[in-house]
Amino acid sequence: MNNIHVLNHPLLNHRIAILRDKNTKPELFRRTVQEIAEFEVYEALRDIPTYEETVETPLEKTVQHKVNEDNICLVPILRAGLGMSDGASRILPGAHVGHIGMYRDETTHEAKEYYARFPKGIENMEVLLLDPMLATGGSAIDAVRQLKARGAKSIRFLCLIAAPEGVERMKKECPDIPVYIGALDRELNENCYILPGLGDAGDRIFGTVD
């Protein structure tokens, strides 16, 4: 089963171009990340289960299909994933939100966990794991393992851009996890940064520099 979904839409591509531009200011960068996250949530939840509920319009009663947001959990990978969480929460205001903190070891380029907090009952929820970048795949794979260790059974990973190296690793190590990608880039450089990429997503979202 192919679990990789590279999204392609003119409006999405337009927003990716805004993110890539080094002259995009943090305020516009944050807003654009949120807009892309909203788009990706729509795509990732195309097959989400619904239930029927009778509602009354100004003219008559009608049976409608609704999503149980209480069965959905958004899990941004700190800190950059917070930028996507804001947009996803606008689409799913009733969803739970967990957090997992990861940082990249600058020597090994591997992900290290420093924080994890999830809502009770996550084993029965549809989890949307959020991180702007899929580079080596280390952070995403480790986050998936942490979620599964806590009982999560249904996980979908959403990112803005990805490198082929990270995609291949996700396919190999997490074949059961659907991956939704805004844009698939060319490669990683020697420092494991995505090319052409958009720089450090966390720094650009929050306007921080070393």
C-alpha cells in the first residue's frame, strides 16, 4: 500500500512559494503555514467516519452527517509543529491537542525527545501528527513510536515539505502511517537540510535566530 500522498493544488503551490521566499516576514509566514495546515487537514480526513444527526433548518428538519471532533487529537511536534496546530485547530476546534517535544542532535542528526504529553483515551482517537518538515524522518518516526507506545492505533502525519530521503524512510519504517505532503523537494544537503526547502521552519514561524 502506498502511504505517501503528495498534495497538488494551485492554491497550495502558491502558498508553498510564499514560504520558500526568504523575504517573507514571520507574520505572513505563520499565517501561510496555518492556511496550508487547514488545507492538509481537509485532505487527510477525507475518509474520517461520520455520524448522523437531525438538525432543523429555518424550513424543515433534515438528517446531516457530522464528525465527532472529540475523537480527534492534534499532536504538533515542538516547536515548529505549533505553527500547523493553530491552523488545524481552526478546522477542528473541538479536537484534543497533545504535544511531543523533539530536537535534532547536530552531530548525529537524529531526533531526541525531551517532552511528551497526550490526552487520556488517545488509543481510541484519530491522531494527526504535525510537523512542517520531513527531512531525515527521524523526528516523525520517533514521534510515531512514542504515540504507539501510549496506545495510539490510527495516526496520520502531515508536513509542509519533505525530502525524498525522509519519505523513503517513512515508507520503510512506518508503512502503516499515511503521510500527507505539501511539496516533495529534491534532496538533503550535507547538514541534512531540505533543498530547495524554506530554511528552519521554527525560526521563521517565531522570528528567532541563533
